[in-house]
Amino acid sequence: MSKSKFIIDKFAKIFEQGLVSYNDLSNEILSILRSKRDEIIFKMKITSKEETSILAKRIEALEKKIKKLERNKNKKKTKVAKKS
């Protein structure tokens, strides 16, 4: 209820200030929604797209290193039996 009251209060404030033009009204609504979205994202501690792509690249690099180390480990385990 408090969230809807907040939005209604924002709309009332917009109309009180005399923002009649559609562009001004839509820009104001979008800015209110963006600020709310940013607050929610901040509270949820969600990463940005850049951070996510950087982490994905780091994970790929680590997976390649792991595969390379596993191959080297498998090659070293293979031993040839000596003839007596």
C-alpha cells in the first residue's frame, strides 16, 4: 500500500507543478520508475551487464586452464611397461 501511495503522491506532485505536456509527463514517469528500479536492484545486489560479462569471460578462461591441466595430468599418468 505504501508503494502505491508513493506513486500516487508523485503523480499528484506532477500535476500540481503544471506539467501538462505529454513529453514532460512521460519523462517524469520514466525517471520515477527508473529510480525505483535502481533502488530494487541495489537492494537485491544484482550485478550489472558489464560485471556479468567480465565474470563469464573469467570463468571460461579458468575452464580452459582446468582442461589443459587435466590433459597434462592424463599424459603423465600413462607409463610404458619396461621389458626385462
